[in-house]
Amino acid sequence: MSASSKYANGFGQVLKSGVLVKRSVIKRKTFQTQNYKRRLFELTENALAYYDGDVQNKGKQKGAILLKNIKVVAEVNDKSLEDKINVFQIVYSEKDDFCTLYIIADSNVERQNWIDQIRSACLNKGAKFFEKYHPGVWTKKRPFFDCCHQSDRNAIGCKHDSLCRPDLSPQAPELPPRPERAPAQVYIAMFDYIPTDDSGLELIEGEQYTIIDASAEHWWYAENRQGEQGYIPSNFIKKNCGLEMFEWYYKDCSREKSRSLLMNSKQDGCFLIRDSQSCPGEYTLAVYTTEQGGNVRHYQIKRDDSGLFFISKEYPQASIPELVHYHKHNPGGLYTRLRNPPPRGNKPQTAGFAHGKWSLDPKLLTVGKELGRGNFGVVHEGFYQNGPNRMPVAIKMMTVNPSSDEVLQEFKTMTFLAHPNLVQLYGVILDQSPQIIVTELLRHGDLNKYLRDNRESLYYNDNRLLDFGIQVKIVFFFYAYAII
């Protein structure tokens, strides 16, 4: 090797060179066209550089990565990157960004040789590798990692790097094992939330949040990407893994409920995936079609002997998200291709207006018309000024002067309850007469009144009446076993 070829553009001695195929670099802030080009790669003592020429004439330098900035050097699952094989990845830091370079070798042996030599050179320059990486790929066409289904392109890896930098210092006496740190719990906000006091943290739909303390049932302490911390309602977020992170997944949704949601949409191809009721552990796809003036078709999602998911055997896919992606572009045995899921509707109710805030300010309460009379008094509809939001509420005024123990007992019981099928407590006003309990307002009144008012329309709707009966039976079950 001549002196000119032995050293490369001030990067030090050339350790390895060869022609490989690279894909355009993925950066966090920009996502360029996914094109592929053959480049001459040179691994030196200080950098990995690539050129637009070949071994005889390397041409113009097109890019260079300092070895000390490299965080991941690892192989990529075969056929994960657009059906290509022998792919490996390099993740590196650049200013305040992390970038990913995918490189394709001619064979698995060549791929492993490059990985081993790049890793060794990086360790010699003090590079600090990430403990985890993604063996799968995130692409624009499939906006989630196919290895773990995380949708955030910068999500923490899902596979441990067994070859992280070893300790090269002289051996010291062995210390007791360090307790393992629990992995960060990363959740996605499903709804916006504006806090009403300084203890809360704003939620923005689609943003990621790290949970610091989830010991309380209804209000968790969390941190956003900017490092701000505060309490958030736990029913406004979902874990950033599995199917629950996808807006088309309706976990606990009955066949009748899914039909109602889709029929209300009246959009051809509107769809959702729910847990199968007839086959626990499996899933059902429900799709709205415009046939016969509007219909909902239900398809069982099955798996073949190799674990692939399919609706039609001719079009199996590696995962349910990939199955959805395929059928969004191809009917593939469906009556119509998939479009969008139905809207989620109104936000869920929070348990109280804020973390630990059960005592309300009577000056912020507006009392409206009377709705009815209950065991302890009269119920009015009204509004509560919850920060910037004017919330419709039900106001229960105690007119029979119950003992404070009775009021406190009802209040304490309700603070532990939060469920879509139960009336949600917002707070109380106990330091005045009459004492007041403020709850969620039910627009259609209580169940008895609703059944009476809608007797004719419900009389022949067996499925809906059955759904009502099941929900009531569940409440009686909880009550009988002192769960509530």
C-alpha cells in the first residue's frame, strides 16, 4: 500500500476499504428520499468515510463519521429494510441530533467483518455505545419499528448490545452487583390535557412522556421531552408498545359497540381492530362498507403455522400493524380496502379536576335547573370553571342534613372509582350548608329514565339491551364482592 493510500484525508491510517451500498442517512429533523448508492467506504483510525468512486479511483468524499461519535454498529434483520439482506446499521451523534446510516454488504461474512472492525476501531477511540439498539427498521412507508412496533423514530432500542464497550482498566476488587435500574416507562398521550394548577403537566396528543411515579391509580407523575414534570391523568395515555399505541385498536370493544361506531362514521373503509370475544387471545377486524346502504363486515384475523397474520391466506404479514398497512393499499380478500379508524370521540373523564384536588371553590360553581331528587337531596345541572375550561357538571346538594360521617363515607368511596360505566366524582364542598358533591353530568339522565324515554326505539334492539344488562350485571358483581 502506497503512502497516499495508507492514510486518508487526515483521518489516519486506513484499516479497511471496500465498495458497499448505502442508503440515504436518516436524521431526526429531516427525512430524505430513500435512495441507494454504491460508495467506496474507508475505515480509518479516526473516521468512517465514503466516496463516490471505486478502489482504483475513490473520487470525491461524500461523507465522514467520526468514530468517537458512533453509538451503534449492529446488523439489521434480513428483509427488514425493503426485503434487502446483509444489512448493517451505524447510529451516530451529530450536533444535537442522532442519525442512522444503513449499509448493505455483498454477503453475511463481509457484513460481519465490517461490523467487527468498525466496532474495534470505535472502542479504541473511546466511543460509548448505546446499551440497546433496534434490529428492525423504521421507514416512511411503515412508520414503526418492525422489531418492537414502536412508532417514535428515536425510541430506545429493544435489543441489548451484548458487545458494549468492555472495561479496559486494570482489574479492581469485585464490587457487589449494582441493582438494575427499571427501564423507563414511555407512554403516548392519546388526548390533550391542560392542567388547572401548578402541580399538573400539559399533555399534547401524540407526544411521548416518561412515567416517574405510577403508584397512584388515577394521577401519575410524568416528565415530557423538555424535562418538565408534573401530574397527568393516567387514562389520557397509553404505553408506547404493542397494539394499544395504534388509534385503530379498540381493545375492549364488543361486536355491537364496534358496529355502532362504524355505522355512525358512514365512511367506506372505516375500520377498527378489537379483541375477539368468541376466540379469546385472537383479534377481529371490523370494516364499514357502503353495500346495501351501509353494512359492517367482521373478519377473524388468523395465524398460519409460521406465525404470520392473515385474513386471506394468500396475503400473510409478519404483524398486525403490517397487515393493516397492506390492506390500506390492497383489498386482498376484503370487500373494500381499509381507510381510517373511527374518531375516538370525547376525552375520558379525569378522576377529579387535578391530582389530590377534591375540595372545590363554590365561587367557581354555577347552579342550573333541577334534574331530580336522590337519597340525600336534590340534583341540579350546572358548570364548574376548571381553569380555562367551563365544565358541565351535576351538583348534588344535601338537603336532609346527613351526618358528616355519611357524607365523608360516600365521598371517600367515590374518590377510588374511575370507570367509563360509573359516574365520575369531580369534588366536594363540605365547609358550607348545604354540603355539595360535584360529579360528571350524564346528558341522558339515569338508566331508568333513559329506558322509559326511549322505550319504542329500544324495544326491538336486543343487542343494545343485552349490552346494558351486561354492564349493570358487572356493577352488581363488583358490589357483591365488595370491590366497590
